[in-house]
Amino acid sequence: MSIFHGLSAFPITPANEHGVVDTEGVMRLTTHLSGNGVDSIGFLGSTGTAALLDSLPAAQWMLGDRGYDADWFREALKEKGIKPGIPRREFRGQTVKYDKRKYKRRNRIEIMS
């Protein structure tokens, strides 16, 4: 017996030309998909990470979970003089150095929002 069953949809995240997510488009798409019997929805594509780079304040570190593990993102941070505190996704194989102590303490920021 499989724990997975039902219909899953993986649409591209609706966004404008600047990479800003179209929240109304997400709602319309979610309503349409759920109304047609979809059990789970996983949005794909950029959800604004590239746009985030332009608005980052001057910082020494950028702490992020494995969802931010992309070579282009690490390089963009380094070009801005920011050290990435992002662990590698396990399937990528190669390890990367990051401050594990700082990374473990990132939840202090996450719980404030």
C-alpha cells in the first residue's frame, strides 16, 4: 500500500516581468485546480528569489534553508560580499562549508515573522 494517492498539480508560479508573485493569480489558479479535484498543489519556478537580491541590505551573512541551495544564488551573494549560510541539499552530493552554529540559530529570526 502506498502512502501517496490522489491527483497532484505542479503549475508554474504566476509572476510579473519583475519576478514578483501574482498573488491574485495564485488564488485563481488554486481555486480552479481544487475545484477540478486536485488533491495537492506544488508551485514551480521562481517565487521571487532573484528579485530578493536587489533589495538585500548590506549584510555579512545570508542564512537560508536548503531551499535556497542554488549555485547561481550563492555566486550572486558572494558578488555582493555576503557569505551564504546555506547547507547543501543532500541529493547534490558535494558538501559546502557554512557556519552550522549560525544556521541552527536562524529560527530565532523565523519565529519573529
